[in-house]
Amino acid sequence: MIDSISHIISPLSAPWCGWVLFGLLLCAVLSEYMQPGIVRLAYVSLIARSERTYKDAPVNLYGQILIFLFRLGTLAMGISICLYNGSTFSIAVFGIVFGLVLATLLVKLLCNKWLDYTFSLSRRYMPMHEQYGDLSTIACTFLFLGIMIVMHTGRLALAPWILGGATALFVLMCLYRVTLHYVQSPMGMLYVLIYIVSLEVLPLGVLYFLCSKTIASL
């Protein structure tokens, strides 16, 4: 019994976990190197009163892929640590969560395309769609820093609070940017709230539920 407990690997003791986090950090650093400003100027776009001024700058495909992998992997790692139930923390669990996160993002993309096609939302909110990546980068950066704090302090109980804080930060940033540029009336604000809840908050809740059920069944 004692021998089996001693072989349980937690997120704090799994060697692969540290390598994955290092790889995610490397993705962020290389993306900034390949496309200067992709991370740094995301914060500038948040506080600016106008839209980003460097949209015409050359876009590096590999830089875009790397920052996407950083956001995807960071969210998957955050969810995996939050759902750790005391058993062995394996890379297979992380891989499953990673796949569910990717599938959820693809479904969200298809839903956005369908809504744009049906209601012509892109005419009014396309600038917001263009800033979606910036806001995701900021939220995932804070989530990554939170994960590093959890790993350094060993307090796994902080993980759900950090994930919830990053999610709340993302939603608040979306509300801020939309109300700053695109909302002209209280009714418009209501439409924005419905849009964000249905296409941002709800998918994240469904994703977390699916991940918890999947991990529990393993």
C-alpha cells in the first residue's frame, strides 16, 4: 500500500510536466522573435483607444502557429492541473485534454462563421474578431504565470482560482474592448453580453465539464 502511494506522480513531480511548460514558454518566445510584437503589442492593443496600428505589418505563419500552440497548451495544462484527482498525473491525460480544447476551439470557430454568415455580424464585430487572438494571448500569459506559481509553491489548490481568474480576465477584456468601440446603446450592450456568454463563457464551461467527465472515466 505504501509502495503504491509512493509511486503516484503528481503535477509537481511529473518530469514531463516541466518539459511541456518549458516548450510552451519556448513557443511564446519564438513567436515573438519570428513576428515581433505578436505578444508584446497585444497589451498595447488592450489599452489603446484606437485599433492596432501595425495590422499591415508582415504576418509570419510560423509565429502565428507557435503562439496558437502556446495558448492551446497553456489552457490544456491549466485544466489538467485543476482536474487532478490525486492519481498519477500522466501525459496521456494532458493529451486528451489538449485534444478536447482543440476540438472546442474548432467548434467555436465554426459557430462564429455560421453566425457571421447568418446574421452578418462580421460587419460590426470583425475588429473584435481580429483582437480575439490578442486578448487570448494576454489571458493565457497570466494563466501560464499562475501555473508557474502553483508549480513553484506546490499549492495545487490555487489552480482552480487561477484558471477562473484568467477566464474572468478574458471575458472582462472582451467586454471592455467591445463597449469601448462598438456599443452605442444599452440594447447593443445586451447583444454583446449574449454574444460573449454564448460563444465564450458557455463553451469554456462545456469544455471543463467534458474534461472532468473524461478524466473521471479513465
